[in-house]
Amino acid sequence: MRLRSLFFAGARRLLGLVRPKLERLRAELRAFIAKHDHRARTPFAEAEARAWPTALELVAGAAQVFGDQLERAAAGGRGRRRAAHLP
């Protein structure tokens, strides 16, 4: 039983770390899609423009799409990132 409770605790922690990032990506993708409407007059924001490549990397299973939070936390927020265009 102890192993099961550790698994669920880890899963909850992982979900807590990833959910806000996925929600932000979802909002950026929605804005990107909305601005493709021929009536849209506002330019794309940088985050909206990079949302679709980030989503493709996530679906393709790329490692560290959102960066390695544990590594950055251990480095005091100065850890390396996977690619320059990713958040």
C-alpha cells in the first residue's frame, strides 16, 4: 500500500507542475487560432506565435518541452532550457 500512495503523491505533484503550463499553452493556441480569422486585426504575440511548435513537440513526445523545473529550481532558477523558442 505504501508504494501505491507514493505513486499517487508523485502523480499529483507532476499534475500540479504540468497543468498550469498546459492551460497556458491552450490559451496561447486558442489566441493563435482566433487571429487566423480574416477579420482579426491584431498581430500575433510572441507566445502565440511559438505556441503551435511547442504543441507539436509536446504531442511528438519531445523531452523537456517546458524545461526541467527540478534542475532550474536546484540552480536557483538559472538552469538550462531545451531550446530558445520554448517557454
